[in-house]
Amino acid sequence: MVRCSKDNEIGNGGGSKGGQRKDPAWKYGVQVAVPGDGKKKGYVYLKCKFCSKVITGGVKRLKDHLGGTRKNVALCPKVPQETKQEMIEYMKNFTDLKHLNQRKFDEMVNSGAYFGSGSGSSPFEEKKSYSGGSTLSSRATRGPMDRFVVDLDENDDEKSPNATAKTITPATAKEHRNQVCLDIGRFFFENGISFNAARSPSYFNMLRSIGNYGRGLKAPTMHEMRTWILDEERKTTMKIVDDIKTTWKRTGVSLLSDGWSDGRNRGLINFLINNPYGTVFLKTIDASDYIKDANFLFKLLDDVVEEIGEDLVVQVVTDNASAYKAAGNLLMKKRKQLYWTPCAAHCIDLMLEKIGELPQ
């Protein structure tokens, strides 16, 4: 129990700022200020009026204590049943309201409403006009952060069946393009997307498709992204892979072994299959404990060749490390029709490192 220099009643008025609080839990708590010279001097806790337990973490934990949610705090053993029920109902209503507001927001986002201030008017504008001729006050103050929030009652004109596309003239084309570019850039910045993504062919395809659709596109939801859209893309990818596989017998393939380390410093090996028609990812193996074991690498490469089909593999390409070199020679002794080839890029990298070690 924390000893205190004073207990300040909360929720009873009397000049306490707690008396102005709307949360019902404030009626059942007492402020406890930590005395002394320690690091927490002056720190304010809440003490339950019923059991005198000192609660850290604010009024939310006091509600959990009184309502018996058992979320990181024990149930008050002395709380009256009506107080407990009051806390439970208040927290449930708060959660329901929060979910309702989130659903409204999601529906607004998915309706295709525009986030920015594309009309060119100031984002600090305080009035907006309606078709009836009256002018209603918008929020009292609008600031830069309003660009990141959708008002549920705004942009109704964009959902109207009578809405018409804006006419872009040569004089305003640059201004409109700048606004679009800012919105696209903001999407990149907020989601940590690499700038190199703007070079991706699929990025240009996406913009072209949106432009061809025109105004009023309903953006795909997170649920759509992870269900039917992902499934359709998987089918497309598998069709491409199957088309490439039909050419393997005609051209033969190269088995590529690409070793790398992940964030947990695991030694991973990617296996890819290449021929003139494209490169296909096969699988990844965790070889952390055996990355320098030539016999293990030989068996691993041999198994992958068997999985692809010995008659299809023309060469196996790995880096030039001594373990891979030994494994490659063992593989060529067993499978006479294929060749082990050291990776040219890795060889050149090793050559440049040696050159860099030469005295000036």
C-alpha cells in the first residue's frame, strides 16, 4: 500500500476538478499523491473507496477493478453488485460506440469519397454551402491534421447520382496533378513504402486502371485484399509458373542456390529454377547448423535435383565458398550429365575485395 500525504475525494465537486468528470468510475476513487523525495514524488494514483486498493494506470484500470474484468487487476472484493453492474454496462456501451464509429468510418472510406481538399479551397475554411442556399458552419477550426480524417457528413455530392466529373483545363491541370501526387505520396509515406515501388510496372498498371474507371471507384477493403483478390493473384501467378514449367523439357534448367541471412541471423538458402523463359522460386531451406558442411550441402543439392528431375537440370549454380565448391564436385561425380558452376557475381565480388586489400 502506498502511503500518502493527502487523500483528495474525486467526483464530489467541492472544487475538485474530478467533480467535472463524466466517467462514473471517478465517483468511487480517491486520489493518492506519493510523498517523499523519491523519483515518484507527487505521482498520483487512484485508491478504491470500497477496498482501499491503490490502482496504478488510471481510471480505466479502476473500472476493470470494479467491474471484475480481470484485465491486469483483481476484482474488488467489497464492491456492491449495483456498482459492479454499472461499470460493466458503461464499458460495454463505450466499446459498442467505438465499434459503431469505426464501422461508419470504414463505410465512408469504402464509398470512394475523396480524402483531400481537391476543390482547391483552403483547408481552414469554416463555412460550406448547400444546394438550398443556406450556409452552415463546419467545424469551428480546421487544421492540417484534418487532411487525414474523413468527415462522415462531407462529400455527399460525390455519392450523388447527379454528380459530374470536374472539368480540368490546361490552366488548372498542373494544380490538379499536384494534388493527386501529394495524395499518392502521402500514402507511400504513411505506410512506409519504398520509393522504388514507384518504378514497379504494377504501380503504373494500378494508376492506369483507376484512371480508366473514372470517378466513384469503391476502393478494395482490407478483407477483399486478403480474400478474393489475393486468391485471384495466386491463380494468376500459378498460371505463369505452369506456363514456364512446360518449357523446361525443351530448354533444360539451371538450379540456382542463393544463400543469405535473415534478421535473426539464420543461414537460409533459396532455391530457384531458371531457364530462358523465366525464373521460378522453388523453396527455402534453413541450413543454419550446416552451412559450412560440404556433405550436408551435397545431399541438399542432390535432393533438390531429384525433386526437379535429373534429366531437366543442366547446371547447378552456387556461390564460391569452399563448402559449396566441395559439394558441387561431389554432385558432378554422382550425376555425370550436369555441371556445377560458381556464381559469377560472387566471384567478381571476391576479386574486388582482394583488390581492395592490396597496398596503395
